[in-house]
Amino acid sequence: MGNRGMEDLIPLINKLQDAFSSIGQSCNLDLPQIAVVGGQSAGKSSVLENFVGRPCLVVQYAEFLHCKGKKFVDFDEVRAEIEAETDRITGSNKGISPIPINLRVYSPHVLNLTLIDLPGMTKVAVGDQPQDIEHQIRDMLLQFITKESCLILAVTPANTDLANSDALKIAKEVDPQGLRTIGVITKLDLMDEGTDAKDIFENKLLPLRRGYIGVVNRSQKDIDGRKDIRAALAAERKFFLSHPAYRHMAERMGTPHLQKALNQQLTNHIRDTLPGLRSKLQSQLLSLEKEVEEYKNFRPDDPTRKTKALLQMVQQFGVDFEKCIEGSGDQVDTNELSGGAKINRLFHERFPFELVKIVFDEKELRREISHAIKNVHGVRTGLFTPDLAFEAIVKKQIVKLKTPCLKCIDLVIQELINTVRQCTNKLNSYPRLREETERIVTTHVREREGKAKDQVLLLIDIELSYINTNHEDFIGFANAQQRNTAANKKRAIPNQVIRKGWLTINISIMKGGSKEYWFVLTAESLSWYKNEEEKEKKYMLPLDNLKLRDVEKGFMSTKHIFAIFNTEQRNVYKDLRQIELACDTQDDVDSWKASFLRAGVYPEKDQEENEEPCPADTFSMDPQLERQVETIRNLVDSYISIINKSIRDLVPKTIMHLMINSAKDFIHSELLAYLYSSGDQNILMEESADQAQRRDEMLRMYHALKEALVIIGDISANTISTPVPPPVNDSWMQEAR
């Protein structure tokens, strides 16, 4: 005879656990542990054995953690292995060990329960036991029974004084409210004649909240004689029914009632867990409802379904592509920029930056202007600045704009192709359809690339075809020449940046040593920063009354140096009369000098008569030519800014018209026709193996969730919860402590 209540509960729990396994999840019932505490020879092991109610494992098997892989199918073998392992760990002379013997029983007829058989409590060391045996055992017991999920069976023999029960005392320490403690009284058949435990069972003597249950275990003689547990349980029942003190309470006594009490605690726990499980399953079921709805009557080979799916997917692809480009208020991606946002950044951040990056080498540009002027004049000496020289120079600068314009188109194409791939993710169910859609749209984008590049190059050629010196924003020759007068050496736009770059400030080691900074030169000041981000400004030096002078390269230095000083003998920076700036090459020095000249900072070696600069190899010795060079330099600057403004406006518009809008129109009006002409629609709409598997898995999951909810309903309907017993007067326990 087994544990009948447990046998009724097990099939339902197993079905529930199977349902959860089928959806790839754990049931997580977290059933409580059951531990027995009591003195030595109190009958603890027999109480656990009777609770299980199965002396023979039959077709089930058991495994010990200390000998994995070996299966035990006979209960006597399990018992023998426990005794042998105990001797191996503790010796054969009453030793103890905190190391647990872990036994797992595999069977469809048992719950996933943890039953803990703890060592008997003792006060006197015997055999190989240490002198502090009492404290060691106590610590070991507390390790298990302190857990809130542990049910405590406090076992006390009936032939000892209950008031001195160590099992009750230690249970009270960890469970002061008595919510998880059941008193078990053993050896009732060994009480002195004329005595009984009636007052204990009626909860009058030393009451417990969950009361006491009496059991009669098999004697050692019964165990040695292999007395069947069924026979032992029958003898136990006969004992209670025939005993004058217990016959009126026989139904509340014995192993079956202990089983029932523990089973009810397990049932209460399971029922408390069910609402959370039900809520979790219902949430998952709701999330699947919409997707499963279209699969319920799904027929993979239905041609009308394939046609409908093709139309829907192409339409959805067009909608997704347009949303990615134009932006959308619904389903906004907060993790990364969409295709349209990236293209917008290309138009208004990256492209203008690429135009600005075309840095003029001031030294080289002034040399080219000088040569152009001389070549226009030929053998004559010109009195006026020639406009042909201006046109030649400005056209050369306009041609340089072709590279960033073409680069902008390449970057936009890459974003368009990335957007197409992103939008075809929803076509993964049909690999051939996705592949063909990507190929057709990408081919169209590549075809439009040529037209867009031709049109942009045409814009540049148009600018080259006619230099409009009558443009309203152009400064004109008169204004350009006016800039060169001594009264106005600075540029028309005060804060316009002339040059940026790294320079080393040469300072003696005594004053901190040389250090590299990021310099920014404008028409009014020279500033330097810690790095290119220009966030941490170290100093800003106004350009008023500054001049340049050459500095000889040091004996050990590889750098080329020039200096800035104040003509009024003032300190330029801190206590320094001049700042020495170092470059890697002489060409860098010359280029920086030319940039300073643009800002009105001239070299020291001016001609006394006209204060015109004339450093060797860099600037002309002819003051009239230098004035003409500066005039054309100003004109070029003004006209190129007009061209840049126009190009910044027209190139994005051209790309938008010829590529992006064209791609949207193509997807909406022509893509479907291209797909139909690309081959057999049956092949095009062949479902991927992953999609078929996903559909089957989703349907299986859907039905498994419904099945699990039905099982939870069955458990709720077929089981009942019992309330916690009311508190009792347990002040006796406080006194006993």
C-alpha cells in the first residue's frame, strides 16, 4: 500500500510538468523539503520510509551522487549503499559527517520532492564522535530546517518525556509560529502499561499549532525479518483501533494520516503557486493569438494564398521603405538612425564638411595666383589686376568640388542599399522573394547612380561655364582692393576661420617644456586647444600689432620654427616676448606664414617704404604684384563661398530627385511587374524551412499552452486548500527554552 493521496496528486503534477516541458519551460513549483529531526533511535528514518510508502522501486530506478551512472532498482540495494557510504564517510564507530548522501529517485510515480533524513540529536559523544558532537549536529540540523520552504517533522518517542524533547525545542527556534512543524510521536507500542499519550494527541499537553500524529513503525525485528510495509501499516491501524485511549481518534492517527497531512501541505503549496503559473501562461497565449490566427487554416500549396501573400509583401515592403526614408510617427526606432535620418545627416553634416575640408594651401594658392597674373600680362607690367587670372584660379578651385559631390552620391547609395536590405527582413519567410526583391531594387538604384552623377557633374560644369562676377553676394574688384589698404588689412568677415592644424609651442624645459596644441587662426585671433575637439581652450591671442620672424632650427631639433612677436614690445603669452611655433617641415612653416598673411600678420622683414611683406621663396619682391595677388585671393574666397552655397543646396536636391524619389516610385509602380517577369511565382513564393518550422512550433506552443491551462484548471477543481490552524498556547515552549 503506497501513499494514496500522493498517488492521486502525482499524475496531475506530472501532466502539468510535461505541458511546461513541451513549451520549453520549467514548471517551477518549488515543492517544499521535508526534514525529520529527533533524538537517536527515535524512528526518524522509518517515518520517512512510511511517508513514501514504497519499499520496492520495481521498474523505477535510483542514483546516488557519489556513484553516478550506477542504477539501483532494488530497495534493499539502496539501503545497503546508504549504510556503506555512511561507513565510508564517518567510519563504523558512530561517527558523523556534514556531507549529505544524495539519493535521486527517477519514476513517473514520485514527485520531485526532497526528503532529508538528519542525524539523531545527542548530548554525549560515543565511539569516534568528537566531544562537541551536540553542537555539530545542532549546526547541521539548523542548516536545513531554517529554510522557510522546509516542513519539519519533530519526532519524539512516546516513552520519553515530551517536555524535554530536543526535536520540539529546535523546531520552535526556527519556526516560532508553528506554521511548518508537525509533531510525530513514535514507539507508542512501547509505553509502560497503563500509560498513554492521549493528552498529547488532543493537543492539551505541550500544544502545537499543527498538533501531533502518532505512528507505529516497524521494529528492528520486523525490518530484519523483512516484514512487508503493507503488513506493518495494517498492524499499525489495528493498534490504534484496539487501544482504549486512541480508538476514538484512530482516524487522526497513524502513517496514513501523516501522509494525508503532508500531502495537504504539498497541495496547499501547489495551489498557491498555480495563480502565478496561470497568469504567465495566459500572457504568453495572448501574445501568440494574433500570429496563430493566420496559421489555423494555413495551406502552404494554395496558389491563391501565394498570390495574395506576394501582393501583401511587396506592398508592405514599399510602405516600410517609404517610412524609413520619409520618417514615421509609429514604431520609432530609438536604438539607431533610420535610412532617411542617415541620408539627412549626409546632406546637412557630412557633405558640407567634405566641402569645407578642401583646404587651400595658402602658399601654393598665392604662388598660382602670382603665376597667373604674370602669364596674363606676358612681357608687359600690368597696372591693374587682371580678371582673367581670377577666372583661371577660381575655375581650378571649382573643379575640386567634383570629388566631394561624387562621394556624397556614393554614401547615399550605400544608405539606400542598406535600407532596402533592412526592409526586406520581413520577407525572410520567402528567401527567393527576398533575394529577387533586393536584386531588382538594387539594380534600379545602381542604374540611377549614373544619371545622378552625370547631373551633379553637369552642375559643376555649368558653374565653370560662366563666372558671374555680377552676383549680388560677390565682393567685386573694388572691395577686394580696398581690403589691401593699410587701414584695413583684415578680412571682411572678422571671425572666419583661415586655418586649423597642429603646432608645437617651443618653451624651455625650465618653463614646462615644449607641447603640441591644436591651433585655430581667424582674421582676428590665434587660439589653441588641447585637441581637435576644440572644447578645452588654452589661450586666445589677438592679432593686433603682431608680426612674424624666422627662428633658426636648434642643434638637436628636427623641427622648423617661426615666431610671433608684438611690435610694441609687449609680452605675447605669459611672460614671453615671443612665441616660437614649430612645424615638421619648412613647407609647413611657409604655408602657415601665408595663412598669417591672409589674417594681416606680416613678416618682420617689411620694406620700409610700403610695409609690404617679401620673405624669400614665398612672396614676391614686387609690392604691386603682391597687392594684385591679395586682391585675387580675396575675390577667390568670396566667389568660392557663393559656389559652395549653391552646391550645398543643389546636390542634395539632385540626389533626392534622381535617386531617392525615383526608387520610391519604382518600388510602388514597377517592382511587382519585375517580380512577375523574373520567373515562376511558385518558386518565388516557396516557404523557407525555418518559416515552416516556426509555424509548426508556434501552433504546437499555442496548443501546449492551452493544454497547460486546462491542467491547471483540473488541479484547481480536484484539490482543495486547507486554512492554517489557529494559534495555540505554546508558552510552555518559551519556558522550556
